[in-house]
Amino acid sequence: MIDFVSTRAPTGPGLALSEALAQGLAPDGGLYVPRAFPRLDPAIFQETTLVGRAVRLLAPFFAGDRLEAELPAILAAAFPFGAPLCEVSGAGRSYRFLELFHGPTAAFKDFGARFLAECLSRNLEEETTILVATSGDTGAAVAGAFHGRPGFRVVILYPDGRVSPRQAHQLGAFGGNVETYRVSGTFDDCQAMVKAAFQAPRPRTGRKLASANSISLGRLLPQMTYYADAVLRAVSSPPLAVPGGRADAALSCAARSSDGAHETSFVIPTGNLGNAFAAWMARALSTDTGRRLPIGTLTLATNANRMLVDYVTTGAAAPAATIATLANAMDVGAPSNLERLRHFASDRAGIAAVSVDDAAIAATIATVFRETGYAICPHTACAVAAAPADFDGVFVATAHPAKFDTIVTPICGPVAVPTGLAELLAREAHAAPLAANAEALLDALRG
């Protein structure tokens, strides 16, 4: 049985996975990590579906836990949508995209949020408040995953004026057991408020708290699965071309097969480092015979917030004031999951990092659309801009471009809105104002 320890007390007592999921943040302020990585199940190389591969990948982490027998059902319920691996071409250039925006809120966060909701619902012992800070996409995914679930209250904090208009509408459109607050500060302020609430005494918070940010293992573990699935489809068969000329051209793209013989590198847009660290964890696993998933170099594509670039380049980095950019979901000055990366990967081997400014983001959206007729969101544009022209790996497409219409439409023209997003945009939305301090949040939690 794998146990899970705090990054700040790696030799201390460990918890079972269910307990670590329920706690979210460790009592000492650290993040939960496996004490040691389990062995990769070699049967993953024979699986042919996302859910089948996900079960094989995550089963060793769940071994001996009370949720072990329910893992297949959890994954089947959490992942009714796919993660297509598609290629678009034009003007002598091809781009391969791992599309992670086919969930109900049109962002990659749907994978982790829905998985966490399924786990916590099966492990619920008392009424719980799910507390989440969001820079744009996480909050809607968490709200959608927990909306209407008995026993859960959801409290969302987002930085007022620092998310796209459609993201803001999504965040306030759920109602019911979901409460949304627009904080007069940055995402880092929101994140600091959440961490302070978790360290506050129970009488100040009311109900039990659980985290749905990427500090939670319940968000991190499922994000490993689509990288495993992608690399086992990415090599050996000819590229699957997708016709250009429309913004949603790749929505029905089928998967490619793979014999796993060659490595595939990824460029991953990242702000809080959860998505990219999940890829790193998937690459770190090996079977008893040393066989690994064929994941190559991981390039962290950031916007003007450079802390991750500084760390990868120099080994040292300090938190900085958040800079507002076109890729707002990555506007993070102090990435939480850097603590996990530092815990495991002091040599930073196989990791690169590149910072991209707003001018390059806008220019890249225009270039890809002009060449292929395929629209990308500002975060995906960071990934494309961060790679050299001869890059032969996969760009991770983290959100649907329709969520960023004020940026994408002037460049590409109107983009078709996915059904789930359209339904949320048709609802009324409300978010209450909140001061950027922990006391204001604790008062709201007790209210």
C-alpha cells in the first residue's frame, strides 16, 4: 500500500490515499505526495482506451485503499469525454494538439475536478465545503463537478477583473450549492486566502474543508492519465490530418495507435504547475523491468509570469507580483506545485521552460489560424510560441478558444461555442465582492 506524506515532512507519518484526498492540504502547509512511486502496471501497454489506461495507471496508487475497488467506476463516471490527439496542417507546417477541452466546462480542469468529485462523494463522512481559488478555468470545472451533489457546499474565489468575461459568467452561473466570490486582488491573493483557511481552526471555518485546487491529489493524479493515453497513441502510425478552414476542425478527430517505441515530447501551458507536474509524474513511473511510458522532454510554456522559467533555468526562484496577461488562467506569481517538483526533481532533468509575452501570444493565434484555419486559446498559443519551428512533439491545448472570445474573435472571427459553455452563458450569473484577506473569507465561510 502506498502512503502519502507532506512535502514538508517526507519522513513523517503517512496517510492512506482517501485520507489525503479528504484533507487536501497537509496540516503543516505542505502538499501531499506519494512516499515512493509505485510500479507502473505493464498491462497499460495493452490497453486501448483512455479509461482502461487510466485504471492501469492509477490502480497502484489506490492499492489497499478503501476506494480501490471503485476506481474503474470512478474513472468511467469522470471521463465520459475524450482527449483527442489531432494534427492540423498548412503552409508547410504541421501542429499536433492534445485537446483537453471536451469536458462540460471546455477546459482541461474538467478531468481533475470530476475525478475528485467522484472520489470525495464515495468517501463523504460529513458535510464538506469545497474551497477553491481559480485563475479562470478551475472554478467552473469544480462547480460543475460538485453542483447539486448532496453533502457539499462549493465556495469559489476568483480575482475580480482578471478572468475573461465568459469565464467570469461561467463562475457565477451555477447557483444552488455553489457560492462565487470576486476578490479584489490577484489569483495569488485568492490562493493565499484558501491556504490560510485550511490552517485556521475548525470553529472559524464551520464545516469541514476540502481543496479542489491542484494542491489536491485528487486533481493531480487523474491529469497523469491523458499523457499516458496520448503517448500510447502518438507514434508509429501516419499523422492523422484534420482539414482546416473552421475553428472547431479537430473536434471529431480520432486517436492514433502506437507501439510505444519512440518518445513524444510535450509543450504544456502552465501557471500553477499542476498539469505539467502530472506529466512529470507519469514519465517518472516504471515497470518492474524498467519500462516507462514514452514521454520525452516536457517544456513548460508560461506567460510573462516567469517564476517557473527562473527555477528551471537557475534552480532558484522567488515569488513575484502577478502580471496580468492575455493568458489569464496562467497569471500565477507563486505556483503551488513547484513545491512538489522541488521535492522530487532537484536535477530538473528533461524539463525546459520558456516565457511568452502578450505580443507573441496574439501573433501565434493569428499565425496558426492563417496557416490552418484552426483557432487556439491564448494558453495554447503560449505552448506553440514556446517551441522551435521544427518541434515534432505535441502541444497541449488546455481550453476551448470560445472561452476567450474578446481575444480570439478579433483575430480569427467568431468561434463556435461548445454546448456546455453555451448553456452556462445562457443562465444568469452572480458573484459577491470579497476583500483580499483571510479574515473576509473566514467570515464568508461561517456566514
